[in-house]
Amino acid sequence: MSRNHERAAPAPETAPGAEAATPLRPLVTAALVALALHLAVRAVLAYQGSFFASEDDPYRAYLAYLVRFRDAEGLVGRLWLPGGHLLLGAVQLLGVSAAWAGPVVNTLATALLVAGTAVLGTEVAPPPQRRASGWAAVLLVAASPMTIRLAQSALADLLCGACVVCACAGLARGVRRHRLAPLGAGGAFLLAATGLRYEAWILALLYPFAAVLLARRAGATRARLVGVVALTLLPLVGPGAWLAAQRAAHGDALVFWRAANAIARDLGGGSSRVGLVLDRCHALLSWAPAVLGWALAAVVLARRSRAARGPVALAATLLLVAVLPAVVTGHDHPVFPERLAYLAELGLVPLAAVGLAGLVGRADVRRWVRVGAIGVSVALGVLALVRPAAMWDHDSVAVGLALRRGQLRLPPGALLVERPVGRPPFGWASVGVLWGQWARTVFATPHEGGWKLVEPGDVVRGRTVVAADTLGAWLDRRGVVGAWVVSREGAQAVRGAWPRAAALPLGRGIFFTRGQSPARGAGPAPSSTGAEP
């Protein structure tokens, strides 16, 4: 009778005394504190007007503006997958400004990421640490500097990472519990990820093989294996559809690949394969020291345990996915290389959660060691919470913020924004995103014998070349009343078109307005001629 009683006893992780054996209170408290700090830092960044994580941010918000209107078909053939732009455009259609669309989408992505990592940490941990691993995953994600920075942006990395984590969680839960529904949900999440970033394509190729291997090891029947294969092949629809669209639109299924390589060569140049891997390792060490440390602890604590093989294999796979594209192409990211370490960080989070939970859950570990371990995790995140944005053109951002906050006056009319030759189109997009008046923005690029101007509201088909001596008349006809220029040629052209315009030097550029000073409130009066940028 006693044997039967022992056999019927609940598992350790669900027994009434489980929390005493694996102390959850310190982890739960730390995870909730980390979530509160995450939200507090996000609120501060929003108050400061920090909407950008990199130079890419405003330009992607601008492409979303095109989706909002009538140029969604123009996204086919561009460098980036359309999923992020479509989401940002949909949010803008709901009335959210271009500056806020990214943070709104990525706040939802953060919530999805926290939930997905909690589930994944629970699924891959050994039974005694499953509940603790879920809370440890929440702690590590919420305190991640990379997560905070990307959440305050318009980039698709965070949402893609969240979808990838949910896909892995669905795979782990479906195989462990012999259910097809979680596998189907995981396949749907990975399908969504393939429309956001190209790195997810590699996972889409690996996903069916991993599912079949794990299902066979779990003793799945042949009929169940057929269902597993069918559900895990679903994500391949995404890459297939994109290649077909490229082929139909341009006659070349890989036109996006060739364009991306050309941009990478022009902006970033070539790098050695070893150098690229070292760059990713350096980025991980800078952004995620706590995750790296606890992942190493997991390997040390469970190096002889079969239960550790799953998390280690998962981490190794996601690390491979994060590093492989750059190594294959041989090009470093020209704008924000740290961002490409994010999938590698996510690959380590489940393993790190197991390591943290394994330490605090050991019966022979003293309380002060548990508290210290959790405190170190939080401190390493807090010390690196606010990282500088990888912006090249801070002055354009400052102009956009000043216009948004009313610190610069602009009469009713359009604004001319210069896009210098040889520089990415990010600075002028920063002004437009923050100002939120795309239809009142004219973009100007120096052209042989004059200027190439882009009409308001139509940046794809509205290009017009205007001679230098007729620029003033063209601006008058289009109702342009202000100009933001960042080159010597741009300043000379605007002075020639508007001899009496007021000029306010801002950093390396000049903000011109016709007929009145652009400054508002008390402060030094702007120069009537300005200074050369």
C-alpha cells in the first residue's frame, strides 16, 4: 500500500512543497522588478523622444508610410522583407503616428517574447527546475539591454525573435507532450518570422528535420510523423512566396539578394569570416553578459545530464542561425552590427534560464548565494540599460524632434530636406518620422547641373530634376517655406533661392525659413546668413 502511495505521489515540480525545494520567491520577485524597470526605462526613452535604435529605423517607418498609402507594391524588389513595413503601415492606418508606430508594435512583440521565453524555458529545463526556469527566462529577457533598445524602435528584429522563440516553444511542447496543436502553432509563428527577417529562413529549413528527429526519439508513430512533417513544412511557404513575387516582378527570384550584397559592399565593405564571428561575440559580451554567464553555468552544472542536451542543441542552432548569414555573405552590417547578435542572445536565454534556475534551486546553496546570483543578473542588465543609438545623422534627428516639440517654427507649407549624395537616406527620413508630415516634405538630392527633387507624398514616381537657377521658382510653386540642409552645396543653393531667408545653424546643418526666424522662445537670435555646415 505504501508503494502504491509513493507511485501515485505527484511529481516534484507540482507537489505542495515544490516551491520550498526550488525557491521561486526570489526569482519571481526579481522577474517582476526587472519587468518594472523595463517599463520605466521605456517610459523615459519615450519622454526623451528616443524612437530609433539605428539609422535603419526612420527609413523603415518611412517605407511603412508608403504602405499606408498607395505604394505597397513597390516593396517587392526592395532589400527588406515586407512583414515589418506592413505591420507599421497597418498601425499608422489606425491613427498612430509614424514615430510611435514602431514602439507600439514592438511593445506587443516584447510581451510575446516574454511569454514565449517563459514557456520555452519551462519546456527545456529538467523537471525539478521547470517552473523556476520559466521565471528566470522572464528575468533575463526583461533586463536585456538589447530588448529595451529594440523595443523602442521600428525595426522588425524584436518581433522576428519573438516569433522564433514561440516557434521553438511550440516544437518543444508538441514533442514533449505528444501533441500536434503546439507544433502547428509553432509552424505558424515561424511562418510569420520568415516574412520579417531572412535569418528565419534558415530555421524554416531546419525546423522539419529537428521536429522529426525529436518526435522519433520520443517514440512517435508513423502516422504522427506524417502530421509532424506536414505542420513543420508550413514555414517554407513564406520564403517560397517571396521568391515567387521577386520572380514575377523582376524576372529574377534573387534580385533582393544581389541588391543587399551591393549595399553591404558599398557601406560596410568585406570582412573576414573569423572577424565576423568575433564581432558577434563582442556584441554578445557587450549586450548580454548575464545571459552568457548563466548559459555557461548551465553547461557546468548539467554537463553530465541528458536533460541538458536539448537546451544546448537549441542554443547552438540559434547561434548558428544568427552568425551564418553574415559569414556566408562575408559582409558586416554597415549600420548596427550589434543588432545582429540578438538572435544569438535569444538562443542562449533558455540555456541561461536553466543555469540560473539550477543554481538557485539547489538544496545545498545558501540563501545569500541565491540572492546574490539574481542580483548579479539584474545588475548586469541595469548597468547596460541605455546604450547609445548607432545613428550617423544626429542633427537630422534633433531637427525632427525640435519640429515635433514646437521648438522650431515653420509657417504653413512644405519643408525641403536635403539627402546628400553618397549617404544613406536615413537622416531625411528622421525629420519626416518625427515631424509626422510626410505629405509636406520635399526631398532634395544634388544632381548634375541642379537638384533632383522628390514631390511630397510620392517618393517613388515623383522625382523631378530642377536646374540650380530655377530652384527658387520651383520651391515657390510648391509652397516650400523651410529647408533643412546638411552640405555646403545645399546651403549655397537655398541662400541663392531665398536671399533673405533666416538661418539657424544646428550641428553640421542649417535650418532655413522664409520671412521669419525659425527659433522659438527665448534664446540667441539666429544668424541672418548662417554658418557653413
